[in-house]
Amino acid sequence: MQRAAALLLIALSVLCNAAAANDSSAKKKQKKASRTAAEKRERAVRPASALPAAARDGEAEARLIEIYKLAGQAKSRDALAKAERLVADHPNFQLAQLVYGDLLAAQARPLRTLGDVPDGPAKAGASMLVDLRQESLLRLKALRERPAPGTVPSQFLALSPRNKHAIAVDASRARLYLFENTAGGLKLLADYYISVGKSGIEKSVEGDSRTPLGIYFVTSNLDPKSLKDFYGAGALPINYPNALDLKRGKTGSGIWLHGTPPTQFARAPLASDGCVVLANPDLERIIRTVEVRTTPVVIAQSLKWVAPHSARAEGKTFEDALQNWQKARSGSDLAALTSLYTSDFNSYGKTLAEWTAVLRTDLDKRAGRPVQLKDLSYLRWTDANDTMVVTFGEVISGARTGSTRRQYWVRQGGQWKIFFEGVIG
């Protein structure tokens, strides 16, 4: 991280020193005229979709990165002109304001650091400067360390056609990745800078200001008119705590993907009470895209990107266990079925003994008719344990429709067993 910071500062210093050496006092008027001309040229060719009234998701960040590149190439005039336009279009983009201020200051003196403001203001705004520098480094890190084309996060083993989109969050890169589930597999549509909890990740108790890690699903889409301005363009709650969280005794609620208040384009990397926070144009894209209840949201400390066929191969042993469950449920052998559940199984308060009674009733009602699994999806979460989050439609032979079930499986030794099962639709 320190090395990345040093490289960025060196690039900006080179820009500033080159500009100072080339611009004598006799050329100041000429330089100002050139900046104005460059600005006019940029405005003339700029597409209407980039105007503030119709800001596109990711557009502001792309323009900021372009300014960084120009700075690194010692193209000071172009960088300054683009920075001026960026802050005019997004006056609440604090990091862009900081970079613009540096580029202006560089016209008179070499820069000492990113956010090279006078000592008095620097001391008063020390915390904000630290946050903005960290935001800058994380944006650059994520865009420099791109996932290999065609790879997917390792958690996505199999998604059904009902899962039209998927979301993955990499906390170490302050990044959210949005996918479309196509006939050919997951396709990366876009990725965005995000903020997480003030105290970081791995939420465990109510009020700890941490963002949870795990596999979740979007549960609703809150109307922005019903929310305070603090939440920006809207909010997508997720189902924290999930069954694994509850099994581990975790508490808390109200974890959302939401936007930013009008005064902030983006928040500091560690800024929320546990939610995942995006710039409003980015959140608006996600809200327009994803569906409630069927969109999985993986939140990881660091994503591992793998080839899709490799991910599917990892799930082969689990598929065998799931087929054994389907076979036992289709038959009439209650003992074989219950052997696939953990001793501490719990379903909305029902113990294994109570759930066994439910299974027995189901077996009697079906009278030997087999069970079919439709729209099967399963995602893998690995930390201290190996867990599968499974969703499918269960249809009894001869019926047109059935219930939607979700199961949580854990690997105990060499065997997969169910510790939660419930009907979700």
C-alpha cells in the first residue's frame, strides 16, 4: 500500500515539476488561454450522457482515472482542464476536488504529497485527508489489479436461470462487481468503488459498525422517498443475519446496499454502520438491474477469481450429496433422509426431532411420488467451515408447481449435511 502511494505521489510530483520548469512567468497568459481552449474542446465533444443531469454509473471515476493517467504522463494542461470539468459536473466529489486543488497548486510549486494543502488546513482536516488518500489508493488498486477475463468469484458454483444477476463485494479492494447470468455463464457488467463499516468487516454483534461476510440475497427495494437523504438514491436490504450467521450466534440487522447523501459523491472506505455504500449513479444502475429475492450478494474479505469450469468441478462432491437427499426424499426411507441432517439442525426454531416429524408427514402425503428439483443454484462459502447455500424449486411428480426451498449444508469430515432448511416461496 505504501509503495502504491509512493508511486502515485512520484507521478504527480513529476507532473508538477515538469509544469513548473516549462512555464515561465512570461507564458502564464498563454497557458491560461490554452487551458480555456482545452476546456472548450472537451465540452464540445462531450456526450450528453456525461452531463450532470444524466450521470452514468462509473463515469465520474473513469474521468478521475483519466486525470491520473494524464498526470503520470506529465500532460499537466490536459489533466487540469479535465479536473476542472469533473469538479464542475460533480462538485460533491471530494477526491476529485482534492486532485484538482493539487493540479492548481502545482502551477506555482512542486507538490509534497497527494492533497498538498497548507499546514493549517491540513492539520484541521487531517482525518479527511487520510480518508481521501486511502480512497484514491483503493480506486487505483482495484483498477490496476483487474480479474482475468472470463473468471468468476469462486463462491458462484452454479446459478439457475432465475438468478438473472449476481453481486460480489471485495472488501480488500473496496469494490463491488455486478454480473449478468447469461446462457454462457456469468458476465461481468460493471464494478464500482464502495465503502464498508467504520470498524471494517466480519460483523458479529449489533452495533459493532462492521460489514458482514457471507452469502446473502437482496430481500427488498426501498423507495427512496421513504428514506432520509442520508441514504441517497435508495436502498437494497440483504438477509443478514442468514442461517449460518444465526447458527454462529451473530446479531444485528438492517444491512443494506445504499447510496450517499447529497453532500458526498462517495464516502470514505471505512465509513458506514455496516452497510455497503455506493455513489448514487452506481447504486441507481444496480437498482435498475437486479431483482429482489433472487439476486445473490457475496461479501468477502478478498475475492478469489477462478475459471467457471473449475468452480463447477469444486461442487461435484456436493452434487452427489444433494442427489442422495433427493433420492431419500423421493423414497419412503425416513432414516436415510434424516441421516443427511446435522444433530444441531434448526429450521425457524424447529429442532431435528421436530423437523423429523415434518419430514414424516411429507413422506406420507407424497405416497412414494418422486420429487424433482428445478432452478437449482448453489453457492459455496468457505472460512472455518465449508458451507453450501442451496436454493431450488421442489415439485412433486404429477404437480405443476411447488415450493421454493433454501438449504444450508456444512461439510463434516468427508460428508455434507444439512443444518438449515426452509420454504422461502
